[in-house]
Amino acid sequence: MLIRPRRLRTNQKIRDMVRETVLTKNDLVMPIFVDENLKDDEKTPIRSMPGQFRYGIDAAVNECVEISELGVPAVILFGIPVEKDEFATSAINEQGGVQKVISKVKSKLGDDLLVIADVCMCEYTSHGHCGIIKGEEILNDETLEVLGNIALSYAKAGVDIVAPSDMMDGRVLKIRNVLDQNGFKNVSIMSYAAKYASAFYGPFRDAAESTPQFGDRKSYQMDIGNSKEALKEIGLDINEGADLILVKPALPYLDIVKMAKEVSNIPVGGYCVSGEYSMIEAAAQNGWIDREKAVFETLLGIKRAGADFIITYWAKEVANWL
Ligand code: PBG
């Protein structure tokens, strides 16, 4: 007897009925760039990420309202400050752009939108690295102090989840302790557990003005050839108290997403990063690819690999399609 798998592909109804993986609005998290250099109601396009913008404070809040109305459950905020220094001092300014957007969005939307804030120094340092430096060395333990303070200032503003993306050792434990000691036991930690030293962050660094001024991030972000090491990082972060973990980038690391989902008993997210976004946008602009289909297939692939949720610059738009 000939086995005929094609029977289950005969028409759209049967294909829909037996599809194993389904993308829903609830899977999506939308990144937002808050730029303190803009007027409050202003937004400006990001050259390297067609269709994406940097927002002034009120423009960011309005964008969050629209995103929430579309049924996307969460945003993740990144900040571009007016002033940068060696110690990322402006990141802990209680009147900083991210802090202001957190408190405005939470008072406006309450539980209708989860607000996640990326915790990292690189957008706030003059040298563009994700830590305190000494010469050309990135110091681990000194950096933890700053990360704890950044997370605390977001917690004070009312953030739901802090997301450390720096890859310093011990940051989850440090942040958990600082939050708990200050009465923020209910603020969750989403750690970028397996974050690779990837070329795919290029457009983001343009967007967030966070390109390192010397060297690269290879002494803290993971080597692109490693997968066992991802298990080690994931295990450490879970033990230190992470509530959710991320794999980043997503597409070139779908094996890691799958592994992470298998080994972890907490939710796993995939971060479909700026380079993944811009690649498809560029191909689409050239007429080389069907944009909508390619976007949908990309996100479905990340979910099929095992992601419980996906951080994607397409979140707002895709929510409109679903
Ligand atoms: C900050 C940070 C980066 C991204 C998220 N958080 C840049 C980097 O590590 O260089 C990249 C996100 C993207 O490319 O979409 N450390």
C-alpha cells in the first residue's frame, strides 16, 4: 500500500485542521526605542531598520497604547540618552526616558500591557560597551553594581519585567537580590541567557547608538560555535532566579531555542533581532521575496523550534494580520 501524506494537504481546511504550530498575538513582544533627544511627541525613522522608529516620550506612550489595543501583550523598551559617560550614569536617572515611559504607560494601561525594560549599559556608555571598563578590559563585578541600580530604577518606575542583556556573570542573582531587598519581589527577570556575539545586531547598534568604540563584545557575549555552553548559561540563570530566558539571535540559533525548551522548566523566548528584520525588509524592498509570507514563516519557525514567545520588530504589524 502506498502511504499518501498528501491527503492531509488536499485543501486549506484540512491543512488548517492538522497544523501543528500556530502563531498567536499572545506570542509577540514589540521592541520600542525611546529617544530622549527627541521632542516628546516626535518620532524619527531608523535608517538601518526600514519601518521602525525612535520615539520621544509621549510618542512612545502612544505607540504602546496602539500596540496594546492590537492585542500584543508586551513591549520591551530600549533607551537612547542625551548624555553618555564611562559609567552609564544616565541609565539610572529616575527622570530618564525609559523610566518616564514605564511610569506613564503603567498608569495609563495598567495590566493591559506588560512593560519589559532592557537592562544594559551599552546605550548609555561613551565607549559603547556593556560594562565598566578598565583600559580595554570589561570588568564583571563592578558592572553588576550598575546593572542592579538600573534594574532598581526601572522597578521604581513600575516595570513588570527587567531584561538584562549584558552577559556579565552573576547579573541575575545580583538583580534579584537588589529587587528583593528593595521590596520589588514581584518584578520578574527575563534574562538573555544565551546571547551570542552576533553580526546580526548591526542595525540595532545603529538604532540605539551603541556600537562599541573599541574592540568587540566577544569577551562577554557567547561564541557563535557553542551550544553546550548555552546549556551552562541557561542553567546558571535559572539557578540565579531568572523567571524567563531568551535565546538571541533566533534564526541562526534555532537549535539552541529547541535545546533551551527541552532543558528548561521556565518559559523560553526567541529574540528575532535587528539583522534578521532588516535582511527580510531589504530583500522585500528589492522585490526579491514576498514580505508578508517570509515574515510569517520566520516567526512560525521560531515558535516551531520551541519558543514560548518571540521578541520581534514585526510584532505590531503581525498582530494586525492575525
Ligand atoms: C544591548 C542589546 C543589544 C540588542 C539587544 N540588547 C545589542 C548588542 O548586544 O550589541 C540587540 C537587539 C537587536 O539586534 O535587535 N546589549
